[in-house]
Amino acid sequence: LWEKYGGDETDDKEAFQKSFIRHVTTTLARSIYNIDNFSAYQATAHSVRDRLIKRWNETQQTHTEADSKRVYYLSLEFLLGRSLDNALLNLGLKDNCGEGVKELGFAMEDVLDQEVDAALGNGGLGRLAACYMDSLATLDYPAWGYGLRYTYGIFQQRLKDGYQVEFPDYWLNFDNPWELPRLDVVVDVKFYGSVNRYTDEKGRKRYAWEGIDTVQSVAYDVPIPGYGTKNCINIRLWSSKPKRQFDLSRFNEGQYEQAVQEQMQAENITAVLYPNDNHMVGKELRLKQQYFWVAASLFDIVRRFKKSQRPWSHFPDQVAIQLNDTHPSLAIVELQRILVDLEGVDWDDAWEIVTRTFAFTNHTILPEAMERWPVPMVQYLLPRHMQIIFDINLFFLQKVEKAFPDNRDLLARLSIIEESTPQFVRMAHLAVVGSHRVNGVAELHSELIKKTIFKDFIQYYGNDSKFENKTNGITPRRWLHQANPKLSELITDTLGNKNWLKNLDLLKGLKSYVDNKDFRKRWVAAKHSNKVRLTEYIKKTTGIIVNSNALFDVQVKRIHEYKRQFMNILGVIHRYNTLKKMTSEERADVVHRVVIFGGKAAPGYYIAKLVIKLINSVAEVVNNDNSIEDSLKVAFIPDYNVSVAEIIIPASDISQHISTAGTEASGTSNMKFVLNGGLILGTVDGANIEIHEEIGDDNIFMFGNLAHQVDDLRHAHRYRNVPMDPSLQAVINDIESGQFGDSRIFAPLINTLTLGQDYYLISDDFQSYLDAQKLVDEAYKDKEGWITKSILCSANMGKFSSDRAIQEYAERIWNIEPVPVVTKK
Ligand code: 26Q
């Protein structure tokens, strides 16, 4: 029967239309004479889903049969955005499906626009996980992602009186065609309770944890198709639900409501994504999320390993687990517990298996982002895990002491336990000790972690063995092909094929067209049409009217003091007041600018929210001042997310990546902008440095103090009276004079520069920032020169494909091989 009915669904237009109509009438239970855009989206999505599921199944079968080593990417965030357009591209359905939909009376653009973003992440770290899944699938690697299926993703941002207000992101309101509920894949996860000691049949001391609170973890699978391959991998997202063990005695005692409430607590665990980016919150529910996720994922991974009936010592040859930051560090402890307590493996053998299995990616050195959990909290929630952490630490420190006798300070600094009151578990130390590889996410960052947060580990482990760099990357499928169809078409036409989508280094081939008139004309036309598209979007979402011929200057990313959106808007005020002082004739020479902001602030981050308010207050004044004759406009685009990024990024002329040197681990949007032919104005930080290396001095605007100078500058602010930069002082005076409304509102923000000792060094970088901005203006006046820069930017970005990054991880860290899926016809 498989021969007869089970083959591949055909991919032609008619087959698509047939399944579209079938889904309208059956899945949606609608009449085909009554379909709106949303129903058309649903019917299209379901038709694509059918095909995805087939590939997904074949991939899983192939991987099971091959039984080769798999990699598991553990991430609390997967910022996937929309799926339909990506699935169409990767399945090779784009043309047939587009035509099929058109014939049925819909515009594909409108259909695609119906989809809500899957926004299960905050920013960089979550989007990186999504790009990496795309590349893992594309490169035929046998890989799984593990995460949580939050009922509420990152909040939706709206603006009221210029302030951010948050709304819940109930993204599952309508059905989600991109997930497969696996109601049969269920794992029990326990919390709390106590630990019993006993002697086993071999006379060994053993420990057994008796958890008392059991929550069920249900699997929801999200298929991730690769581009130009049949491979379709899986992200397994866990959802919590109560274990149906109704407490009858409670019920009989009339405590029905209380019994139900306790059950509802279980659903709380995966209810909401914590909206903090680069900031640790010490809430017990967050720790519960982490363990819930880690326990279910490891159970699943171990279950899969056991099927092959290999000895435990083979585990690291079959399984690689990548920890996306410290959030899954408990997995190290959980695997040790499974091996020692449940499987009876000796401690040392188990620890060897554990450390050979795990690898850890660090994404930050900001002190406030370092995960530390109070020992009493861990002890109460996970008593056995706390014991194991103490033991891991003891055995580790004993080894350190042997190597460095009489160095108690070193022991204290290396310890997984911070000896404060109460004690804290340092998750980064646990992750380093429990992994065979630790990597930063850009060259500078990987060097900095060895000199700062992990300095003492280098003293112990040596420089080369454990610490690596893996510079981040982005998927060109979403971030060039999908987001920028016009430019992609030009690239494909010019290079003669679409191979660049699988080998981004091929973009180098564009260099020989840099002087080709026709090519340059089409390049500019593509950029301009993207700017028109953004102009319309700005009008629709903010009411602000901007000129698509002006220079578009963009800063979109999470709002954070270290990213210095504050410096940007202070620079805008400087520009505005300079323009105001000019005569009309002088202004005629000036490059017109549209300064575009976007980004969410963590709901509890008061200063970040005030930055948003200041931007909007400045926008209000600038945009309504006719005296400057449209030479400057400012827009804050609300609710920045993956789909909005796809509109903004291709339309940028210059984008700002202006973090205090040494604070932005990598940045990934910087890569997206340059890949789309946008130039960068940036500090010498994160991946900016490597982008600069690839594209050359002529095509980037770098400024500001360097990372190695930051300590001394901060010291100076603290202990000497450093006068504020005069241009900055003038801008602060303008705000304080009430030019942008009641200045008392902004006092806490201004205080960060004065009372707060300007921790992010805005004053120290301000003059060089303004100078760099002048260079941008000058360069933009040279239209032809700018086009050349734009082309060369794109052409030199091959290195930043996530395919390159994943290949490096696969070879240097995971030791895995591709397993191509061959379809049985
Ligand atoms: C931790 C504990 C409790 C609650 C929340 C958190 C938490 C959540 C998210 C801590 C950090 C994050 C996110 C960090 C992040 O996105 N870092 C970014 O990672 C990118 C990918 O490597 C880099 O490009 C960015 O430079 C880095 O800021």
C-alpha cells in the first residue's frame, strides 16, 4: 500500500491547489466561496505542512537507521519568526505554490502576511539558535533542537504617549500548523522532596531522590526543513501539564478549588518566556523552567541512546550536547545523576562521559547577565542535584589544589560555589567544568572571556585545550533571499545560478561587476524599492512620513544601556540643533536623514524604557519643525521582531552597532545589514571587527575607544573629575532646557552620565562618534562611491553564513558527519 499511496506528494501547481482546496473544506470546514486571506494562509500552510511531515518522517527514519552521532542543541529560546515563506523556499515550492495561490485569487504577499511570528526568544541568542537550526538542516546534519513551548512568547510592544507598554503575545490563539503535538511523548518531571541513602547489592553507597511534585512534559515537534536537501530536522518543544492524579481525599474534604489550583501550577511552568535579555532574574519559576526542560530533554536523549543497546562508555560517541549559554547547565548535573543514581555507573566513569558529551557557548561577559542561583533555592527545589553540584565542585577543586598547592584564593575564585551568604551556584563555572569545549561568539569576545570571567580557568586548564572561538553566523536563506527578493534576483541573474544560497563565498563573484553600469543600476533600484517598502511601513505603523531618497540610518536591537541607543539619540539632538542654526542655503547642501529606531526594553528595565520615551519626545519635536525643511526625521518603529526586521534591514543605508567596546559579544544584525548592502557605523567590538577585516577600511565607519582602554576610562570617571565632552554637555543642556518637553522626566537618564559615572562611556566616545557621522554624510554625497561600497559590502560577507559557523562546530566540537536523506520513491 505504501507503494500505491505513500509516495511523495507531488510538488506541481495542480497538486498544491488540490490540497489547498481539500484543507479549506476539511481542515478549516469552510466553503471555498468564502475564504479570506487568513483562511488562504491556513490552507496553504497546511498543504505545506503535509509535505514537511513526510520529509520529517523520512529524515527521522534515515537517522535511526544510520544510528550515527547526533548533536542536540539545547536553547531556552528559538526566535523562529514566520515559517511559511521559508518552508516554501526550502521545499522548492515557491514558484508553483505562488502561482497556484494567485490563480485561486490571492496575492502571495498578503497570504504570507497573515502569519504570526513564533517569537519564543528575546533577541540575539534566540535568533542565533534559529539560524543554526536552518544550517544544520541544510548541511544534512543529524541534529535536534530542544526548547520550551511557551504559551506566551516575547511581549508585544506598543507605544502610549511615547512610552513602551507591553501586551501579552498569545501566539497560539489560532491553531499552529508548524507544530506536531506528540501527545504520546510524555516525560514525568519531579521537583522538591528528599534524598535517601542506601547500600546497593554490590555494597556501594547510593542515593535516591524522592521527588514529591510531578509535572508532565508533553512534546511538540517543529519540523525544520533544510534548503536544497530532503533533510528535515526537529525542534522538540516541551509543554507542561498537570499529571492527572486527582487528590480524592482533598476532593471529599471539599477542597476542590485548592486541588484544581495546585494542578494549574503545573501549567505555569511553560506559560511565559522571561523577557530579559542579557540580564539575569533570580525567580524560582525560571529555575523550574530550566530543570523541567533539561530533565525532559535528557530523558528523551538517553531513551534514544538506549535503543541501540551500546555500553554507556559509547554515549559521547553517539551524543553531542551544545549548551546555548548557561541556561541549560543543569543538564550536566542531570546526566551525572542519571548515570550514577539510576544506571549505577561509577562516579568517575560517569563524569568522563558527561564532560565528553557537553560543550558550552558563552554569549556575554556583562556581570548582571551571569547566572547565579542561591544554594538554598536549588537545595529546596532539587535536593539531589545540589548534592551532586557540591561533589562535582569538591572533586574539581581537589584536582586544582594538587596542581596549585597553597593557592586558596585561586580555589575560591574557581569554585562553582560562591562563598557568600547565602552561597550561590555559579552556572558559568559549572558549565566550564562540565564541558570539553567552551566557545565565545566572535574573536574579540573569545579572547576577552579568557582574560576576564574565565581567566582563572586558563591558569588551570592552559590556553589551548578547552577554549575556542566560533564566530556567529546568519542564514542567507532568510536574511537575504527571503528578506530581499529584488537583490537576490539580481545576484542570481548576475552569478548565473542560486548556488550562492548554499555557498555564500560565491558572492565574491559580484566584485567583477562593481563597475558594470547595468548591474549598478539594478543594485540601486533594489535598495530603493526596499526603502519605499519601509517608508510605507513607517507611515502605516507610526504615521510619520519620510522621504525614501534620504539616507536611512537604522538602529534596531534590544534596548540596553550597553548598546547605547542613548548615545544615538543624543547625536540626533546635536544634529538637529546644528541644522537649526544653519541658513537655508547652508542646509541645501546637507544630506537628508531618516533616523530609525526599533527594539524592546525588558519590562522592568526603567532606564531602557526612558530611552524609548526620549527618542519619541525628540521625534515629536524634530518631525514637526518645519524650519529644518525635512532635513531630519526620526521614527521609532514599534514592536520590533523577526518579521519587522525582514522589512527594515534591506532598506538601511547605514546601521549603528555602537556598543561600548568589549560589551557586545558578537552582534548578528550587523551581519544581516552588511549582507544586504548596508554600511555600518560601529565601534571596535564584537563581530564588527571581523566584518571590518572582511570588507576593508573603505566600506565601514569605525570609531571610539578600544576594549583594552575601557578599564582605565572607567577608573578615571570614578576617581578623577573628568569633564563631560563639550558637545555632549551642550546636548544635555538642551534637554534640560525643556526643548523636548518636561526635562524632569529625563533626569534619571541624564544622571547615568553624571552620578552614574557614565559607565558606558558615552562622553568618552561622543566626539569621535560625531566625527564618524560627518564622514558618513560626506561619503553619502558621493552617490557613485556609495554604490561601490554597498556592492563590496555584500560581496565580501561569505564568512558570516551560519553554514560556515555550523561546519566549524561540527568539525571542531561535535565531531559529527552529515547523513543525507535519500527518498524512497
Ligand atoms: C538569564 C537568567 C534568567 C533570566 C534570563 C536570562 C537571560 C536571557 C537571555 C540571559 C541572557 C539572554 C540573552 C542573551 C543574548 O541574546 N546575548 C546575545 O547573543 C548573541 C548571539 O551570540 C550575540 O550576538 C550578542 O552579542 C549577545 O548580546
